[in-house]
Amino acid sequence: MQLTWTLKPFNDLTPNELYHILRLRSEVFVVEQNCVFLDADNKDQVAHHYMCWGENDLLAYTRLLPPGFAYEYASIGRVVTAPRARKLGIGKLLMRQSIDECIKLFDVDIIKIGAQLYLKKFYESFGFSQSSEIYVEDGIDHIEMLLTVS
């Protein structure tokens, strides 16, 4: 499968790209995880949107936020892989490349994320370490995690 990676600030997204982003986030975070929450949180407009496409299908996505919007540090959020694209290694590529893009975009050496607890080991494999107690967000156990880049 041919993958195409795209990074765009909000204002450069096409209506079609924005539709696919919102659809994928809703498919996984609302429907699959059975979690009612307001996804449109007024952070998309300041974010860079990192997308992995397979032909005209959005397979994976992250939202990269500069320091001061989600946390005091730059952040990677809304990390999602389409159910049809799981077990192909795309999620690992997405996260590795999102870290690199975050560092380049914002010239930072620390990245902070709010991670679903069940994904702790996944994020630890990229060097993130737990930096908070467990907290519940939208009915799901989460932890904050930090990555210090050397």
C-alpha cells in the first residue's frame, strides 16, 4: 500500500481533508470507544495536522499543538489509526514522525501528551514517561506523559 504523509496548519486544510479528519476522530473516539465528548475544542485552529493517506482514505492522524495550548509544552494529541489500518505498523510510524515534526515545527526539547492509560507501554516505547497520577477524562483512564528530546 502506498502511503502519503501530509502536514498542514488548519488554514491550509481542504474541506475534504477536514471532513476526513473529523470523521476518523469521531469513528474511533466517539463511536468505537463509546465516548460522548466535544471533539471540536477550539484547538484545531492553532494546530498542525499530520495525516497518513492510503489513496483517498485517511488511515492515521495526529494533531500537533505548540506550547501553551494544551500544556505548557508542545503536545501531540488526537492520535488515531483507522480500524482498517491497524496491525500494519502505521501507528508506530505516525508517532515517530509526529515526534520529529513536533520538534521541527516548534523547536522544543520536551513534548507532553495526555495518554489513555491502556496505551502507556506504546508511548513508553518512544521514550515518554508517566508524569501524573491516573485521571479520568470522558470516562476513560488517562495519564500525562513527557518526552525529553536530547
